[in-house]
Amino acid sequence: MTKAIRIKETGAADVLSWEEVDPGQPGENEVLVRQTAIGVNFIDIYHRIGLYPIAMPGGIGSEAAGVVEAVGPGVTGFAAGDKVAYAGPVGAYAEVRVVPAKVLLKLPEGVSDQVAAAVLLKGMTAEFLLHRCYAVKPGDTVLVHAAAGGVGLLMCQWLRHIGAVTIGTVSSAEKADLAKQNGCTHTINYKTEDVVKRVRELTNGAGVAVVYDSVGKDTWDISLDCLKPRGMMVSFGNTTGAVPPFSVGTLAAKGSLFVTRPVLGAYTATRAELEEVSSHLFQAIADGILTPKIQQVFPLKDAAEAHRQLESGKTVGSTILVP
Ligand SMILES: NC(=O)c1ccc[n+]([C@@H]2O[C@H](COP(=O)([O-])OP(=O)(O)OC[C@H]3O[C@@H](n4cnc5c(N)ncnc54)[C@H](OP(=O)(O)O)[C@@H]3O)[C@@H](O)[C@H]2O)c1
């Protein structure tokens, strides 16, 4: 038997329980992975509270790294002992688990298991947002909400390399410093400053070319008001709750705006896309464009505490769990 975090009902962090489980054996096209580092992501909180429904009772967690223990029938390209990571299939908060081979990636030299768990999901998100969803060009002015968060810091680093002017929103002076150290050109403390007014000042009235908004309900209107005419609103998260229905006429009134609501899974739906996005991420790490740092580490059994810290905005950058 091994141990895993299980969830039986939606609710506050204490619905997560540390239990004995039988991970089973890998079936057709499946791989048994002994996990050594597990990433914590805001989507885990959406799953826990029921915003995005998952099967219950069951596992939770969407990303991990570890070592292949055994492969099932039909698996090619992976063998016992390989160092691997994945993002996607729910149930990652576990010492050992079975994972579909189609989502597994081999870790390149120089990317440790802990770094992979800290950046695979968040870094592939930054990759598709900045290079595919709206391809940021040198000189673009970009607004990034939660700039000191897990996805946020990676976006700031990549935007610095692209040569964009990045305006990041944060909730404290410490988070502002961290965002700036990681490439953010200007920061706005949304607790004390008027975001729309500051963005207009920083852009000489023009507005930004694109907003990357993971905050959702609380920032929807603010984000639209920060865009220049024909600007792109990328709404990619719901940290404060889902965006309520809106009238498309609003987009006309605010300057012929574009809106997209992307998810990573749609940009890595085929094996070829997954390999393209992940290898671009790993190359960016190898080239020093991204310098992933793990800011919070918790024992796997304390996943509930990691959730409390993340959902109360107490964390910065990436958080991992270690079995
Ligand atoms: N669409 C996709 O495919 C995709 C993939 C990955 C992640 N995401 C989204 O990206 C976002 C970031 O994910 P992450 O895991 O890296 O989390 P994170 O950014 O590290 O944590 C969330 C941050 O949001 C900010 N925030 C603003 N209002 C908040 C509130 N009311 N409560 C809590 N936090 C608040 C906090 O920063 P401040 O203190 O500075 O406000 C907090 O640190 C999430 O919304 C997630 O769903 C989307």
C-alpha cells in the first residue's frame, strides 16, 4: 500500500485527507510512477471547492514528477527508471500512481524533479498564453494580473526576454519587488491604487495591447478598461470566481475588443502539440530565459495547508509537495 491525498466532498481545505491507497498496476498504455515532487496549482482549489467538478471520492492534484516503476502493455518510449513529469490527469497528490503514457514527458538533463513539478503546468501555461494565444511582440505593452504568483512570475520572466513592457498587478510591496526582480517593468498595488488610472498613466493614455487576467470576476471590467482599441482580453482563470455572463455589445462600446477564454488542455491536445509546448518551455529553462524558483515546499501529507496558503494569497511563485 502507498499513501495519497483523497477527497470525498467539496469544501474548505480540511476536506483533503491523507489515506492509504492501492495505486494498482499499469494497464494498456499506462505507466506506474513513483512521484518525488508534486506541483500545487490554483486549479486544485477549483477542483476542491467544486468550481470545476471532479470524480469523488477520488484523488486531487494535476501535476507531478517522478520515476517510472513499471510500464503497461503497449507502452513505447518509457522504461523503468526514466525520470518523467506530467500535467493534467487529476490525482497527482500521491506517492505512487498510474498515469496514461500519452501525457508523460521525459525530463531533460538539467531539469530536476522539483523544478519540473514547480513549472511544468505553470510554464506550459505561460508558453501558450504568450506565444500562441496572443503572440506578444517586442515593444507590446502587456498587463499581467497576479504578477508575483506561480504563472505570473514565469510570464514576467518570459515577457522580459521577448522585450515587452510588462505592467503587473500585485497586493503588496514585497510582491511588487519580486515581480520587478523577475522582469516586470511596472507594478500596480491594486489594494492601494486605481489600476485603470495607473495603466492609462503608464501608457500615456493609450492602454495595453493585451491583458492576461487570471483573477476573473473581480477584475473583468477593470481589464477591459485597460485595453487599447482592438486589444485582446485573455481571461484564463477564476481566482476570485467565474466571470459572470456579459453582453458582447460591451466589446464594441469599449473599442472593438477581442476576448478569449483559453485552457492549457486545448493548446496541448495532441502529442505533437504537447511536445512542442513542453520542449519550448524546457529550452527556455536551458537558455536561462526562465529561472524557476520554488518558493514554498510542503510535505505531501500537508497538502491542506498548502491550499490554505495559496488560496489566501500568502504564496509567491511556485509551491510543491514532497512525499
Ligand atoms: N487557463 C489555463 O489553462 C490555466 C492554466 C494554469 C493556471 N491558470 C490560472 O492561472 C492563475 C494562477 O495560477 P497559479 O497556480 O499560478 O496561482 P497563483 O497566481 O500563484 O495564486 C493566485 C494569486 O492570485 C492573486 N489573487 C487575486 N485575488 C485573489 C483572491 N481573492 N484570492 C486569492 N488570490 C488572489 C494572489 O496574488 P496577489 O496577492 O498579488 O493578488 C494570488 O497569489 C489561476 O487563476 C489559475 O486558474 C489557468
